[in-house]
Amino acid sequence: MGQPQKLIAAEQQIVSLGRVLQSLREEDHVEVLIESTISYLKEQFDYKLVWIALYDRLNHILFGKGGITPDSDTSFLKKRVVLNPGDLLEQVVIEQRPLGVADLRVEIRVAEWHKVADKFQIQGTIVLPIRYKDRCLGLILLGSERWGYLLPGEAKARLMMVLGELGAVLYQHEIKLQQKQTKRPDEPLLGLLDNLRTLNNLDQRLEAVVQATHQFVSPNRTNIYWFEREGRYFWCRMSNQLVKINRESSSQQAAAGMTVQELSDFYYALAVNQIVSIGDARSSLKSHFTAKLLQRLGVRSLLAAPIIWQKNLLGFLAVESNEPRIWTETDKNFVQGAAGLISLVAPTEGMESTIKQIQDDTQLTSQVAQAIYSEHDLHKTLHICATRVLTRLSATRFLLLQYNPEQNNYQFIYQSQPNNRRPLTFTLDALKQLDGQLLQRSNQAVEIENLDEDLRFFNWRLPLLENGVRSLLVCQCTKGNTPAALLIIAHETHRSWTTLEKELLWAVSQQIGVIVRQWQLHTRTQQQEKISQTFEQCLNILAQVQNGKASGENYLERTALEQIASVLDCPLAVLLSWSPGQRWAEVIPGVITNTQFGVFSDASIPIKAEALIQRALAQKGHLTLKMDDLPSETRKWFNGPDIGQILVMALRTNTDCEPTGVVLLADHNERRWSEQSLSATATLISQLAWWRRQKQITQLLESTTEELRQLNWYKNRRLEEMQRTAALSLSQIHDLGIPTNELAQMRYQLLLRQLDQTTTSMSGLLKLEQWQLHMSWETMPIASLLKRSLERVENLLKQQKLWIGVHGLGQPIEDGELPKNSSLIRGVLASNSQSSMAIAGDIVKIELVLHELLVAACCRSYGSRIDIWCRRLDECRPVDGASSTEAACRQISLELSITDNGKIEPQLMAALSHNTPKDVLAPSNLDQPPGLHLLICQNLMHQLGGELHFYQLPDHRVVSRLLLPLADNNS
């Protein structure tokens, strides 16, 4: 019959459990509840020691309510136990979960229970909390004589059900008790409100609030602290202790100065209308600020409610206790309500001054607006605004900043400060993203009360602090992703401003935004004018280059680079230049305005291997690069530690044309170029590419035209000479007939050799000088040269009835005249052939030039005379073997001047003298003979190392002055 007996025992446990739960629900008396619970534990569980205690949350104490002991002595079970940190019982109360001890005799965390455990030999012990929801109402201690004794699962479940019901009943009993004992704050607050209506001034009202609060909360002290914005500190304006001692001096007794800097967290909590509660082991502030605040006030508990009017912190109401205290919700509500009443009555003290201040602020904003729209001098307008705003806000500096997108920083465009303060000369970095968003969201001035501690505008902190700025008001004048203009009011001490003052500055800043926008438009206009002037100057440069007024190597490139650099306002602009087919780039410096920026002008830069050039050539437009991103080989030919970024663009007219260079511009790493400047720069660089290409093509065509003209003239004159020589030889052969004797045979052979020489010279002309002239080197006595030249113009002299005279070769001829017959001319020249002077160079071409000059002189003269003047030009130069103080003189050239009395056009003379610029498209006397032939002779003589000049003497004779190189004695 074992099974029925077990069922009966289980039924008895259930019946006992139901009985005790019902008794707990129906009983209201706490002592009876405790007794019922103890009886159930004694009946159902085999524990020698049972202790039940209730928890006092306010004092953190356990009150023993009885229990079970082996000797039935329960007097010590009703003692009061103070919970200490680290105690096992405190751990159960705080964590609200059961804890087991294997041997209570050796557990050091329950020191007061050692004697009990030793006396009754209690070992295995379990401590369970009596709780309801999240509140601990007490605990039960169960001790056994067995080591490590624990509850089985079924017994633990019954015990937890009993404790849960006991906790619920105790909670309801506590609530009812609190409702009976709780003070209601509404009636005292209504009475206080009625009392405040009857009082006349603010100090009397503050005194009434202090008395009512002190009476309701019953702390050790009740104080009202007032906030001074100028110094950012709190002072005790009213106190219950001061009222009792001396009522008249209450307003004069200031606290030692609780500065905001000392207790910043406390201040910021009050500023956002948050009540501060510091009690026993609890605080609404951080631990280190809590300790500092309690130490500063000399208390152990504090309850402070802010006094706020129009979002401005006026002060706070504080109740202070010298003992640890947990403030109830009723206390908090009353203190917060009393502080609210002060917020309502405080503004009435200075209502008249406040109304007047509002009127003055309205007048100030209207005056600022009137000044903006009536004054044309913007600086004068800002001076008026700054003076009035600084006086109204009692500030030190009025700062107006404008964002420079190219420099990526803020620059002071206007500032006002006292006469004993220096203007700020630095720039401020661009705003961080969070600071920019803060200004965009704000509809009033952003306040920085303590620049040393505030993390906002952190990247401005150091330069402002170094210049004495300690607090700020910041407004954006124009809205945008990046605020284009900012207005800053600065002060040299830590202080705060009222909401009214911040709204006033915001209104002024929006009006000043109108001025800033005018400046921005003016700046853009100036930039447009600068770009327009740059384009105009570039066009003038092109005109100067085309007209030949500009001189100097790479004048076009250097001047264009100066204009391009002026658009971007960058300190370095160079050109990496080359001609098609070249392998190395030449560095053409244009602008280097800073010694910290530069390139090595003598650097060898391979076009194909240089990464920077290749990247520029691969880009259709301009390319911007950071200096740190360039290869080490490229950085070697840069010379400047401040180079942060570079802009490169290839000189290319279109994709089919060969590039002729790369323009390189450099600036600081922080520099930001506007799209307008970059577009203008790209246009100028592209225009420079076209100008260079046009210049190169023009030079090529002019050079080719000049060479072809020389070649054509040279070949015509050679062919004329060959035709003349061949015709003369053939005429003589025809006159000679068939040779019949030895003398005639010799004469015949001589004429054949002359024809052979003519044919040979013709072959050389066709072989060596097809498309360009071939310069040879040979010598000829000047007498022979003149003789051959005079023989060729003999017939022309006869036709023009001219006399000719040669001067400077041996003995002068009487009367300076030559007979008309050719035999006498040749005889005279032969008689003077003893002169050793000989010219060196391409004799054929020199002879043709001399012939051209003689023909021109003969053609423009008739029935007069032509004189040929010869003389040596000597120059002293140091030569090898001469001392340092001596110079050896040697003959270097021959001056051969041909003078005639013919008439020549002044325009032709001026063109030949190169005194006027040459317009290729304009008609000129040099485009056709004889001017064209004379111009060819000039250029040809320059290539041969000589000179040819034309001018007129005062007696109107025309002079063709020819300088020929003389041969050395060893030639």
C-alpha cells in the first residue's frame, strides 16, 4: 500500500500550501503575516534556523521580524541589521536573487552570524529575497546543520510561491502606509502661490519660497542660488539660515562663488531644465562631479531644481542635507514646482528694464537695417553695426568672416575691437562637418560659454585662445552647405548670453548677410574683370608677337604663363616644352613668386618616361594631383617644400595634332581653385597651344619661303651665268671654225675645257642644290673677284653710259676713272693685283651677290658714275700667346661699298633697313624685284658670315655696304 501513502503526503503538502497562501491573502496585519509564514516553514521544511527580516529602502537597513532557533530563543532575531557594502545580505537585497552558503560558520561576509552559526552548528544556509516586481521588501534566511544543504526542486517551488505571495501582500501594505503618510505637494504649493501674490518685491517672494520648501522637505538647509552670466558663477541669494540670522543682509551674503568651470556637469544639467538629485548611493550626475559638488557645498545629499525663464537659466532652488538621504518623488515634485513659481515671479523684478531692452533691441535692428540700405560705404555701415552690437552685448570683438573656397578657410573681412586690442591677422580653418550642420540647423546664435572646455569649433580653439578669446557667439549670415559668412561676437572672459541677446545677434547677422552678398557679387565681378583683362592682355601679347614687337627667347610662353598664374593666383607656373620628334623636355620658367616653390630649370626630363607628362597627355583637359601622389623620380626635379598640389594640362590643339608641351601650376595643399578660374585657365592654356602651333607653323613657312626664294634666285643667276659663259664659248668656237694649225688647235681645246667646266658646275648645281643651298668654302683674291664681276656687267655699263672707279686696291687711279674699253679695265685690275687681300667662303654665291648689287646700281643710274670702295676692317682681340695686358690685332673682314647717284624709292630703302615692322599680308616693295633680290642677298650674306646694308649719304648717293670675311694667311 506504499503508493497510496505517497499520494496522501503530496495531498497534505498541497493542502498546507493552499492554506498558507489563503491566510496570506486575507491577512492585513504584518505581524500575523510573518507568524503564518514562520509556522508554514517550521511545518514543511527541515531547517533549524529561520530568520525573516523586512528591508527599509530609505535607510538601507534590515529589521528582524522573528523566526526559529534550536533553543527557541528568538530575541536576537528581531534586531536591526545595517547593510554594509560587500555584505552577503546586501548582495541578496541588491541583486534580488537567492544565495547559498555551504558552511555559515566560515563565511566572512556575514560576520554578525558567526556566533549564531557556531552556537547552533549551522552549516548549509540559503538566503532568499522577499520581492515584488523590481522592489526588495525583505529576506528569509534558512540554516541547516548539514553541510551544503539545499532545497530540492519541488520544495523550492512551494517556498517561492509562499515568498511571492508574501512579497505581494507586503507591497500592498507598504503602498497603503505610504499613502497615509505621504505629504501632498499640491496644497502647500497653492498656499505658496497665494502668499506670493501678496508680496511686493522679489526678495520677499524668494524668502517665502525658501520657508515653504524648507518646511515641506525638512532638509538641513534650503538655499536659492542666483546665476551671474558675466562671470559664470552662482551666488547664494536667499537661505533659510540667513533669513533666521539677519533678514536684511540676506541678499548681500553671497556664496564664495560656485563657478561653472568647477562644476560644469551640474551647470549643464540645470541649463537643460533637468532636476539634480544626489542621495544615499544615488546620483543623477557622474560620480566624480557628484563628489566635487557635495564637497563644495559641504553636504551629503542635495536636491536642486533649475529656475528658467525664456530658456535662460536664472539660478536654482536647492535643499541640502548633512546625512545621506533618498529623495522621494514628492520632494522632487515640490522643489521643482517651487522653482517654477520663482521662474514666474522673477521676471517681474526687472520688467520695466526688460521692456525697455526689447524696445532698444528693436530700435537697434531697425537702425542696422536702415544703415545697410542707405549707406553706400559698406565699411562705414559695418562700423555702425559693430559699435552698437558690442555696446549692447558688452562684448570685446566683432568679427565678420567670409569663406574662401580656393584657400578652404575663413578670412576676416571686417573686425572691430577696443583701441587697446590688436586686430586678428590669422585665418580660421574650414568648419568641421558637425559644426557646419550645427550652424545650419540653428535659428539663433550658437553659444560657446567656455572655449577651453567646449568641443564645438575645436579647430578654432588654439588661435582664438592665444588671442585672449574665452567665449563666443557664432551666427551664419548666409545659408548654404558651407556657411559663406559668419558673424562672431567674442569676449575675453567666460560668460553666457540670454536667449534675447542670441536672438538679437541672429537678426543682426541676417541683415549683415545682405552686405556679404554684395561683397560676394563685387568679388565675382572683380574676378570676371580680372579674367577679361587677362584674356585681353593675352591677345595683346599675340599681337605683339605677330607684329614683331615682342623680343626675347620664349617671350610668348613666359608672358602667357604669367597671365595664367594670375588667374589662379598660384606661386609657380612653368612649361615643359618640346618640339615634335624630341626626346627631352625643356623647362621654361614663367612665374616663381615664392622661394618655397620651384623646379630645377636644368633638369633632364624624358618625355616618354616621365609619369607626370604621360598622365597629362592622357587627360583631355586639366588634371589636379597631390604632391604626395607623384612618383619619387618626378619629385626629384621639384624644388620647394611648400608644394602641395599641382595642376597640369597638355598643349594640344586637337587629338590629331602632336602635343608641344605641358603647362604645370603648383600651390599649397589647402588651396582650392574655383570652377570659374579653372575654366578660364583651361581656355588660356588651350589658346597658348594654338598660339605656339601658329607660331611654329609661321616660322616654318617663313623659313621655307625664304630658303626657296634664295634657291630660286641663286639658280636663276647661276643659269644666267652658265648661259652667258656657254654662249660666249660657242660664239668663239663658231668664229674659230675648224682649227688648221697648232695655235688654233690649242685655242679650240681651251674653249672645250671652258664648256666642260660649265657643264660640270651645272651638274653640281643639280646634284647638291636641288631643294636647299649648299655652302662651300674657298678663297679668292678680291682683285680677281672684282675683275670677274666687272666683266659680267661690262655690257650693262655701256648701255647705261656709266663710269666706274675702284678705290683701295694698290695705287689709286688718276681722276678715279676707268676707260670705257674693257681691255683697259682688265689691265688696271691686273696692275693692282699685287694686293694680298683675299676673301673666304662660298665664292660663287658671294660673286652672285656682288653681281646683283652692281646690276641694281647700274639699273637705277644712267650717265653717271659708280664707285667701289675697298678697305680692311681690323679689330683687336686677345689671341693665344699674348699677355693679359696686350692684344694681338688681326684683319677680320673686308668692307666693300658701292656708291651710285641713282634714285631709289624711300619705301624700299626703309624696308631694306628693317626700321619698320614687317606685315606679311601687306603689300611690300620686298615682294618683287629688285627689292626681293636685294632682300635675298641680305639674308644670304648673313648665312655666309657677312653683312649687307643699304643707306643714303647726305648728298643722296646710294650706298650698298658689303662686309666680307677675309681669308687667313694660312688659307
